[in-house]
Amino acid sequence: MQWPVEGPFLRNQLSRLPGTEKPSAIDKRLARIPVWLDIEGLHGDRVADRRFHGGPDRSLCHYPAEHYVHWRSLYPHRPFGPAAFGENISTLGIDEHQVCIGDRFRWGEALIEVSQPRSPCANLDRCHDARGLARQLARSGRTGWLYRTLESGKIAIGAALCLVERPYPTINVAHLWHSYIDDATANSELARLAELEPLAFEYRKRFRQRLDAKRNRRDQGTLF
């Protein structure tokens, strides 16, 4: 299976978010020439704050183009389109319900692996002057997702995205995100996701912490 891609998108200079002194590279542009992709991401794509963006588990951001129509209906003053959410890849025909954690894709010469949902942040609100946008993304599950790079390579403009392996077909991005934000997620599911090898370390750590906290509360309850 393969999907046409709009991209790669990148930003080689930081700019200030409107109304702040905070630097950001969220406002990306379509590359004009082929770009090299490695473990840190697309060459020339700047990252302002590496605590929350970039790095081996977050080398690329993918956002489904189907979602743009939804956001334009909620925020008609904003012409949402490709790269509006800081993504490097935009596609039609594949979304959070169809992509699974651990999926491996060939994109150009590179091999990439789905590592986590994209965690919306308030920079989206500031970038688009759209108060509550990040919160709406989180609630709706229209988060997009991130990749890690397993094999580096050159990405040509418009190179197709080709699925080559799906080792965890029951754990799609939508399910993972719902489990992450739902306080009622069962202990058995928290345990399964905490041990999900291709899931980014920070997500596995959060699932483990939630499981440990629930077990501690249960154990304390048996003392009284």
C-alpha cells in the first residue's frame, strides 16, 4: 500500500510566535529540492525547543489532510492547509484510525517507523491566533503522529509513502491516544502499552507511571 505525499515541509529559520518572544519553527515551507532525512529529522529543519520537539523518537511529524476541512469549519478566519500544524508530511487517505504504532514505511530512500501520536501544544494557538486549538486537537483525536528514522536517505519532492510492515495491527494511533487521555483505561491495557517496544519512551513511561499509581491506590485501600 502506498499514499501520495505533499512534502517534505521544513523550516530552516526560527521566527517569533505572534504576541510572544518565543522562537518557533512551526510555520514550515515546502522543500524546493530533495532533502536528506536521518535520525534527527530533515536536514535544514530547525527545532526551537528540543525538550518537546525533535530527537530520535520525533524525527518527522505527519498530519492527515482530511482534517484541514474540520479545522477550517471551526476557525473560519484561518485558512488551514498543508504544514499548518508544523507537519513535515501531509497525505490523503490515511489517518489515526488506519495507522498503527510500529508501522514501518519507506519514504523515498528512508525507512521510518510510527513512534507516537503527536501531542498538541499551545504554540498552535499562538501561531494561528486560534484560542483553544490545541485543546480541540487533543479532545478530537485529530492529533497526527510522529516517526523515528530507522534508515537514513534522500527524500525527493512528492515521494510516495509506502507501508512495508505492520507488527502491531491492533494498536492504532487513535486507540493509543484515547488510552493516553482516558483516566478509565484498564490496568491490563496500561501494562500492554507500557511494554509496547516501538512506542516512544516518554509515552511508555507515562503508561507505567499511571499503572503504578493505580496499583498503589488499590493496595492502600486494602489497608483500611
